[in-house]
Amino acid sequence: MLEDEDRHLAATAAFCENDRRAVYRAIETRRDVRDQFLPDDLPEDLLRRLLEAAHRAPSVGFMQPWNFIVIRDRGQRERVSRLFRSANEEAAEMFSGERRDTYRSLKLEGILKAPVNICVTCDRTRGGAVVLGRTHNPQMDLYSTVCAVQNLWLAARAEGVGIGWVSIYRDSDLRDLLGIPAHVEIVAYLCAGLVDRLYGEPELAVKGWRQRLPLDELVFAERWGGRA
């Protein structure tokens, strides 16, 4: 048994300096893209690599709860865009004064501009009624699916592909449109495509909506609120 395991163990040495820099560069320059998409089609082999990267994500109990609905059809994307616009109008009314005006000025999606949309879902029944590692924390399947989203996003950055996460829609409306079963949760609706440029800093920071919080204010020692 140990000999079999040894054959599957990978080398644990740190990456070379150039590889390490590439990983951190992808993390640091990843952006949520809304308006910088090019009209070019996303090649099938490139899209496949992004989906493979997502499928390599860690998952509790190795349940791999994700599915990926790839949407290229213009008509289908127009229907999704209408769902967004309706929900976005409701969202705008939740703010007041200048904040509402600023909200309305922001472009918050690229559903039609991006050539490919990807709906990432979580099948909460995959793996059966009892899943290793999920016995006491049932949300772990959802967190695992978010890891798949992050994998896809970082791989996309390395490939020069922009990703935008759309979260403003009524779950029931999108579920009905895409025919998603009741036991499957929608985790992310992504817009994907080649881009002509990326913001040097997050767009919402550049446009004054919110700034990055200092890391030192977010790190505790030993327990909540504890300071080193």
C-alpha cells in the first residue's frame, strides 16, 4: 500500500523564481472585467484549458460538485442580460443620493460584450447523503465550487482572458431560464473573453466606490480580535 502511495506522490520542492513570480503576478493582476472584452471568439482549446483548471480545484471529500453551463448563443445571453437589467434597477433603488447616482454610472456586467458566459453550479447531492469532510460543515461543497471559480479565473489571467463575475440577478429567474434543478445551487455567473486592457487596480477602487482594506487590520492572532 505504501509503495502504491509513493508512486503517486509529487515533488514538494518550491517552484523556481520565475514560476513563483508568475503565480503571484496572476493573483495580483487578476481583475473583474466588465467593459474591456474584445468581440473575438474564445478558441475551444483555450476554453477547455480554463475548464480543466477549474476542474482541478480542491473539493471536500473529492466530491467535485461543480458543473459548467457554457453559453455562447447571442439570444440566450440577451435573455440573461434582461434578467440582469431588471434586478439591477431594483439594486439601484437600494442606494440613495450620490451613492445611487454613482451606482448607476458603473458598468457591472459584460454579458453581451463577452463572447462566452459560464454559469458555475454546485450539485449538493453529489457524493451521496454523507460526504467525507462535509458531515459537520454542510456548506463545504459550495466553498469547494468557489475554489473552482478562482482556479478558472487565475488560469484565465495567465491566458490573457478576462473574467467578470455577475451577481445581480434573481436566482429563481436565472434558474428557470437555464433549466437548473432545485438541488443544484448557482454559485457564479461568469463572462469570459479576450481583453484589450485591464485596470491596474480594481475598477471599483479606481472609480471611488471602495478601497482595498489594509491587511494588518484583518489579521488576528490566536483568536478573534487578538493582535500579535
